[in-house]
Amino acid sequence: MTRFTAGTALGIASLALVGCGMFGGDDGYFRDRGDDYQMANSLPPLQLPPGVTAKHQEELYEIPQVGGGELERGEFEVPRPQPLSTNVGLDRVKIQKLGNRRWVLVSQPPDEVWPQLHYFLRSSGLQLAMSDASSGIMETVWLTFGEDPNTKDKYQLRVESGVQPDTTEVHVRHLSVPLDAPVAGQVNWPERSTSPEREGWMIDEMSTSLAAESTGATASLVAQAIGGGSVKVQLVEPAGKEPYIAMDLAMDRARATVAHAINVGAYRLHQEDADVGLFYVTYDEDRELSEEDDDSWFSWRLGKGEDEQVKAADKVTLQQLLANIDPSADPALFSGIEGLGGAADQQIPGYLVLVRGTGEAVQVRIRDTRGKPLPRNRATQLLMAVRQNLI
């Protein structure tokens, strides 16, 4: 039995070796062809027929010229990639509030939300008097509420691109006039709804309907131009100049959304003067945030052995911070802020986030605690961390 087994194993091994030679190796069927290109013959250049002009290829991604002053010498640590948003996983439909204003935020692009709004209005028995996808405006016909037969009411839905990519904001305005009031022609919509309660009813009903819709709704081709291709918020990096975040938002909302962004993620807000748009923050890339359970093992070390930088920042008062700023660093940026300068240069840790601008042309910049610009790469990293958490 032993001799038979040994002989059989030897025969199988011999066949295996023969098989390797048949299928592998330089003469085998499955030989390595990785170096065959070295034996290829060169071909003459392609000759075009008479009368045909050659079209020269152009660089699709041209590398811009960089001046010597724009290069930062020294070691540079590549920052870790930022997530698209730390808000991923939250509800698809949310009601946002700022002061006495409310709107619906949907985590879908406007061209998908537009047909969902049409469906909501039809299913609610609300007929449309006007629907203009190019401006993102819908208006209902005049309505009469049973509990108030002496008035007639009308709603306007304004659909806009959200602050974050592929999000939509739906703003609602309500107008109520006496039942016998003439209403021919274009409606002069008030700045604020006539009845906050009836505006709230529409927002609640609409958000409930949108939340029940499938996330894979068909997009509307006519609604793809909502917003005219404009971007509400973008990170601007001009060549040779300080990067900043440009916002096409009202100043009160810009300050509110920046205040939110620097209270989450790796940021911590220590002092602020929201009236002038100045915020004092520290930033820790290793910070782990758990808003649901601050006592969990992976939450940041709030009150449990915070690092020295955060401890020092917590002791800085707003008056000390303002006195440490050098207003000559950028007079235009710090104009209108009282209490600047006058103190000796202190080593205050952290950064200044400044929200400045007029109307709906707002800029967000980040500086050191003396008010001076940061190295370009660092400023971009910190601004990206703000950008991803704006709402």
C-alpha cells in the first residue's frame, strides 16, 4: 500500500511538471506576454490626405504660472481629506429656523424637489396659478379658509439651491387680503407672511409630504435651471491672495450659519461678537464629536483633561482678544470694530473668523489672533472645515 501511494504521488507530480511546461513558460499557452512590446516594430507617422489640415491637441488642464512670491518654502504636511459633510445621516427633510423665518431644507437637488412639490400641491387640492421653473417660483390660486370666510389667501413657494451641494431650500410666503379686495394683475408680496400660523401650516404639511416621498424621485428637466446656476457659497482662492469663503446670503443668515459651522466638527467657539461678525475659535483635527452622548468613550475630552490650548483659550476674554488685534494688519477688514489694539502682543492660541460684507455679498476670512493672514494652505484647510458644516 505504501509503495502504491508513493508511486501514485510521483506520477501526479510528473504530470504536474509536464503540465506547467505545456501551459506556462516561454513556449506555453499561458506564457507571460508583458515584454512583447519590446519586439514591436515602429510604424511611420500617420499621413493625412491632401487638403486635410492637422488639428493640434490642446492642454485640457493647463498649469498656471506661479510667481516666486507665491511659493511657501519649508515643510508642508498634506492635510487629511475632509468629509463632504459631518451632517451626513441626518433626516432628508428638515425645517430650518433663523429668527422669525422658517424654511424647508431637503437633501436633494432642486430639479428633483420641484416635481415633488407639484405632487404635494395637487394631492392637497391646491391649484397653481403660476409655476415658473426658471425663477423657482410657484404661486397658488386664491384660497378661502373655512374658519375665516371674510378673507382670501394665497401662497408663494420659492425654490432655491441650498448652501450645501445637492440640497434645496423651499421658502414659503402667505398673503391674506379682504374677500372683496381687487386682486387682478401681479401680486405685491409682503416681506413677511401676513399670517405666521398659516405659513407654518404650509411648511409643516409640505415637509411631511416631502419626507414621505421616495429619495429616487424623477428629476424635472425644466427645473434644472433653478437658481440660474448660481452658487450660494463657494471657497475662493485668488492667485497670490488670501483665500476666503464667498456667500450670496443676507448678513444675518451668513453670521448665523458660520456660528453653527464653528460649533461642530473640529472647531470650538470660545468668544464671539455676532453683531460685528467676529468669532474666536480653536481647531483640533483629532477632535471626535458626539452630540448625542457627550459621555461616550469616543467623545471629545470636554471637561476631561482638555489640552492646554483649549484651556488657555477658555480663559481669554473678548476684551483681551480685541486688545490683542493689530488693526493695521487690515484696516478695511476690522473697520467698525471697537476696542482694537492697545495691548502688548500676547501669545493667544486659536484663530479669528470674520464675517464681513454688505447686502448679500459676504466674505468669511480666517486670521491669527493678531489679525494677520495665515499661510495659504492652512487658511484653505480651515475654511474648508467651515464650508462643509454651513447650513
